[in-house]
Amino acid sequence: MRKLLLGAALALTTTSAFAADYPAKDVQGIIQWGAGGSTDTVMRSVTPHAEKVLGRDIVMTNKTGGVGAIAMKYVNAQKADGYTLLMGAENPQMYKTLGLADIDYNDMIPVNVLARGVPIFVARNDAPYNNMEELVAYAKANPGAVKTGSTGPGGLTSIVLAMLNAQAKVEFTGVPYDGDGPALTALQGGAIDVMPAVLGAAIEHVKAGRMKAIGLVDVAANPLLPGVAPITEAFPGYKEFLPWGPFFGVFVKKGTPDDAVAKLQAAYAEAAKAPEFLKLMDDRGFTVMGISGTEAEKFLTNYRATSSCIVHNAGFGKRDPAEFGINCSK
């Protein structure tokens, strides 16, 4: 018994010392999506400011695939020590319904939900449609002819297209990509015709004349896209789903020591206030959130319910959200 008590005391002392020393080495940051996309942009703009607070480097790596599930599973396979961060977007909140994983952000600790964005539709400059009504009319007249970039079931593209299909019953041909960055590059090269994307990832391309914005997935106009009508003008039924949009956050595995979590939360809370980060978010049409703890958990739970029901009602969910306590009949 004495040996057991001594062992427990030693383990407690070791854990406490570990937490007090955190971070004693550099930290890994695993980005769910590819280079150049919206998640990558947000994380690489805010993290240098968090590094200054922590006093350590956060070495970021893009680990793509499985609609972000590969990155999430990787992080959850590591030790719960605060040295491996998941830098992700909204997709994991649909994983259980989609059957992609048995975990989502509600099974992790939110370090910081940094920002959220507004989806838009962009098209090739020479596409024969300039707004959503013209796109839908063209797609109905030419079934399957319009090629859209896809980041997989549960990705932003699939959710936005599911919303559109619920209103307009339109058929597109999806072409898979490892994130919105590669898909937007493909759009510029003419490999695809249309791409639902987050405003922040596409706005610079639109401003530079490399593609055109044809729809804003929101209930009101946006000053960054003058002349682009909110989608509810053409399809009022969209109001049922909106406002809806992607979000970006940093997470750690459950079981991470409280002291390490607190230091990470403090670092990213400070980073989210950096003038350079705030300017980038404003320029790209992102809304800064900067939430953690109970506030972040409530946001994530509500987001999971809304998005899981959209996925389920669109017919590409593998499991009923009711299995996870989500009522889609409300």
C-alpha cells in the first residue's frame, strides 16, 4: 500500500511539474486542410502572435484527407499533453452523422474558436451566368454539365450545395479537391466551373479579376461584394438555414492538463486581438469570435445540431443525428 501511495504521489508531482513547465518544447499545429485555403490562411496569420505569448514555436503542418478526419484522428492518437494542436474548420461537427469518425469537436477541448466566415458562389470569368438564378437555369437546361469543386461530404461545398438543392433541385458534377485552396486554383485554370467557397478565401481572387462572384450565401448584402445579391433574394427558402458559415478553431485532445489548456487559451485569446490578424480578418470578410470555454462549447453544440440536420435531410448522412441527441424535427 505504501508503495502504491508513493507511486501515486510521484505521478501527481510529475504531472504538476510538467504542467508548470509547459511549454517546455515546441508545439505541433496540425492543419486539416491544404496550403492556401481559408483554414490555412487563418491559422498561419494568428499563430505567430500566439507563439510570442507562449515563448515557443508552433510548427504547422498541413495534413489533408478524409474531409479533415485524418488530421483529427492523428491529433487524438497523440498524447494529451498540449504539444499537438488541431487547427481545423467546421467539418468535424458532421463527422458522426456522416460516419467519418466517432469523435467531433464536442469530444475535444476548444482552445479558441477564432473566426467565422460567409459562403459565396464564385465562377469562371467566362461562365455563361452572372448570378444564382442564371446558374440554376443553366444547370437545369444542361444537367450535370456544370462542374463544381468539392471538398468531400460534410465540407462547406457539400453543405451549401445541399441547401441549394433543397430549394432548386439542381444537378451538378462534383470534382474532389483537398481543400478550397486547390479547388479555387482549379477554377482559375478552367478545370471546374463553379465553387462554393468562404468569402475570405475567394475575395482576393475576385478583386484581382481571376474569377467572378455570382452569389452571397447570406440574408443581407456584403460591402466587400458590391452588386452581389444575397441568395435569399432569388431563393427565399434559404432563410431556413441562414445565417450559416464556416468557422475556424484550435483544439486539443481531452485529458490535456488544465494548466497547459489555460496557457494555450490565453495565448490564442491574445493572438486574436493582434492588429495584423484583425485587419486580415476584416479585409477578407471574416467575423472574429475569439471564444473558448463554455461559450465555445455552446457554439459548437448548436453548430453540430444545425449542420448535422442539413446533412441528414440532404440524404448523404450515414447515421441518424437522433443517435447523438440531435432532434431534426424541430
